Amino acid sequence: MTDLLQPLYPWLKAFHIIAVIAWMAGMLYLPRLFVYHCETRPGTPEYDRFVLMERKLMRIIINPSMVAVWVLGLLLVEALSAWTSGWFLAKFTLVIGLSGMHGMFSRWRRDFERNANTRTQRFYRIVNEVPAVLMIVIVILVVVKPF
């Protein structure tokens, strides 16, 4: 399979980077929307607007781009035969963590949709930093390949 992927490698890499950018944009923006959503009262037009914005962001941008990141990333690691490289295993672990954050964001979005959010603005401000930190470490692992 590695030989079949070699001619496609630059395209896989380009689309993987595009998908990562889209996923991270959504992962950084959604918890910021949660911060502002906390300021609104359920049943108001503002509250409903945030519910709609969060749903569309998740369904149109965040979910599809995460799927693309995973599919393209696995094809890339196969093309590189990097399954046992230390940098890849560390990156893979962090991407699993980022995917877990994605799942939590999805659940919290549904909590807002059901008027069941119990978390504070401060909580979402802190959580907003987690994807950024994971992204920084992942990029360093991919570019520097320290081990």
C-alpha cells in the first residue's frame, strides 16, 4: 500500500493540513461561543441563535474536518511507514486526546441545546486553551520529530 500512496503523498499532506486548519478553527471557536452563550438566558432569541451557531459549526465544519484529519492522517502515516516512530506515537496519542475534547464539546453543545448547561464562563475559558496547547505540541512533534 505504501507504494500506491507515494504519488499521492503531496496531495494527501495538503488536504490533511487543510482539514487540520478547519478542525482547529472550530475547536478553538466553539468553546469561545460557549463562553458567550453562558451570558444568555434560555428561551431568548440570543440563546437560540447560539444554539444554531454551535450546531452548524459542529455539523458543517468540526465533524467533517475531524473525519478528514483522521482518514488523511492514517493514509499519510502508512505512506511514511511511520507506525512505530516515537514522534508519531506521541502525536497519535495527542490526537486521540484532541478527539476526546471534540466529543466533550459535542456533549456540552447538546447540553446548551437542552437548556442543561451547568458550567461557567470561566470553565469554558480555561477549556478553550486545551486544544491550542495540544495543537502546538502536535505541530512540534510533526515538524521537529524529536524522537
